Amino acid sequence: MAFEGLGERLQQTLQKIKGKGKVTEADVKEMMREVRFALIEADVNLKVVKEFVKKVSERAVGSDVMESLTPGQQVVKIVRDELADLMGGEAETITFAKKPPTVIMMVGLQGAGKTTTTGKLANLIRKKYNRKPLLAAADVYRPAAIQQLETIGKQLGMPVFQLGTEANPVDIAKQAIAKAKEDHHDVVFIDTAGRLQIDEDLMQELRDIHEAVNPDEVYLVVDAMTGQVAANVAETFDQQVGVTGVVLTKLDGDTRGGAALSIRSVTGKPIKFAGMGEKLDALESFHPERMASRILGMGDVMSLIEKAQSNVDEQKAKELEQKFRDQSFTFDDFLEQLEQVKQMGPLDEILKMLPGAGKIKGIDNVKVDEKQMGRVEAVIKSMTTEEKSKPEIINSSRKKRIARGSGTSIQEVNRLLKQFDEMKKMMKQMSNMQQGKGKRKMKMPGLDSLFK
């Protein structure tokens, strides 16, 4: 996950001051020295580092902090608030055209993941805003760029407009918009060409496309692993074609975070989305305040809730609660729950979104055994329909058959049966308790079996 090194350094530094009943200017000075080193090490732009340290220092030595009952915690809050402000403060959304189609021009250097990101963003907009996108292949130079976009379109069940490699990119963009109007598509994504470095030919072509179609949004796709260089690239693109937002890719990788912390300050342009994996649904709206909390180990409950909501069918959740109350929950239901959990993303990343997870020793090294999840699925799928609904009928001979069919051991079958039984009892109790108190109901039970 991005920011691991920076997060660890900042958390260690802030931990020293957090519990203090009294904070002196010397304490703040020492803390900010550590913060400065951590930010520079994370490849944050030097000018941005100086400005950040200045702002935090001024607020931290103010009378409202020094005279507070919990000055240490106040300082931590200031660092979090300033980190969020550094990345843009509040999340910014897409500007849709009043008269469709909305035209979104995707720009960036070659290798940043622009074409894949175009597909991811189109997928997110379709799901989140219920839009009907059209993808336009305007990169006629990179080998297989058109085929790549068509493959992505096929995977997403989304149309791709292309005129081959001999056509003029400006004509492709104009005709794509005409096609969108004809077929009632309300968003057009123009996947433009990139280069290995910025050159005048590239910029002139982008300016020509921009002038011809007057896009509603110009999104610059930037590789987060390039550090503060990404901020310089963003500044140049903005000067040349007028960027309206940035999409950071590979933010799930081993990146130091300099790009995310530098771009907004250097360019004044918001980071609107962040790529968090290779799959076509692994793109998120960028929330500066949530990212700041994650960096400081405070979790990210809102993103976790949104992940759950986007993968949980509300009607099925209600049916599931009823099954817990009347003890009719089956292994088929359990299998369905596992599938929904898997769709939320890697479990080790989900764990880190929980508040306080950053304080757990070794949490950054936790790797949930995805193979164990596969073994659990294999055991369940080796059961007969009757066994899934009535696990109490599974005797020793049935256990042998299930173990053999799933490639596991009888011990693993026994363990799953025991955990399933315990989980049913526990979830019935929790469901009854929540029903009595009028709280939100549990929707994703059974994760405990994956960690044993």
C-alpha cells in the first residue's frame, strides 16, 4: 500500500507527543524535524515540505493547543488536517455537461496506465452515476493501443469507437462525439496518445483535440511511483492543455507517496481518482481527509462502508438477517458471503482501513491467506445440496468424501464445520441484540474462519 514508509515514520513521531499532558515549543520543533525528514524521504516536493512544516508548526505552538487539556492529541489532529489540506481538502467530483454527452479527455505520458485507467474510470462512472459511456481510441501511434482499449471495452461490455491507425486523432475525437449523440451515450472518453517524455508534437496534438471538441474534463493520468516528478509532469500538462483533474495510478504499490502529497500544491489541480489495483473495478474517488487518516494509522471507515455497500445486495442482506434469527443459514449462504467479501478487494488492505489497525504490531506485514479462502470454498463445493443445508448429517464417511473431493484433510473439514456452527450461534445472538437496540444489522459474517 502507498505511504507505508511515510505512515510508519509519521505514526512513530506523533506517538511520542500524542499522550503528553504538556507540549512545549521544543517538543514541536523536534517533532517537525522528524516530519520534515519523513516527507523528504517520501519524495515530496521540497517547497511543499517547507510550507507544510511551517503551517503545522504555527498551529501547534498556538495558545489553543498549548493550553488544551490534550495538547498531544491536538497536535496529531493538526497534522492530519494539514495533510488532508495538502492533498486538496475535500473530494472533488466530475463536472458533467448540462447537455450530454460529457466529454472527458484522458492525457498522460506513456507507461502511466492511461488506457487501462480510461476503462476503469468509465466503469466507475457507469456504476456510480448510472451513465452510458463510449470509449474512443485516439492513440494511433502506440502498437496495439486500439486493441488494448477494445479488449477492455469487451471485458466491461462497453462500446469502443475507432477508425484505425491511419486516421487523424482529431477526426477520431470529433466523430466519436457524433457517434455518442447518435447512439445516446451520455459520456465520451477520449483515450489520447502518450509519449515516453513530453515533446512539442504530443502537446500540439492534444491542443488540437482540445480545441476541436472542447472537453468538459481533462484528466491527467500519473504514475504515483514517479514521486515528485509526477508533480512536474502535471504542471507541464496543465500549462499546455489545461488539466482539470489528476488520476493517480499504482497507489496500491510500493510508492512513497510524494506524488499525492505534491501535485495539488504544485499545480493547484485536484486529485480526483486513485488506482488501487490491476482489476477494472480497482479505482476509487480520492478523498484527501480519508487518505490523511490512513497515512496516520487512523483507519478509513467511510471507504470501508462504501466498499461494502457497493458489493452487498440490500435485499439479500435482509434475507440473510432473517436466516440468522431462525437458524436457517446454510453453507450456500456462507459461500455467497465469501464471494461478496472477495469483491471488496484484498483482505489485508481491508483490515488496514479499520480504526486502530495502524497500532497493531506487524499489521503492515499481515497477509491474509487467500489460499485458505480457496480451501474453504473447495470444501463447501464438495458437499451435496443436502449437506450444505443440513451439515449435521455429515458423518465420518461423508467427511472423508468431502476431504477427498476438495483436496483437503478431514481435520480441515472438521474445523470448518465447527466454525460454521459457532458462527451461526454467535450471529443469531448479535442479530437479536441489534434488532433489540435498533442498530444497523451485520451483513458480512464468517470472516473469522479465514484467519485461523
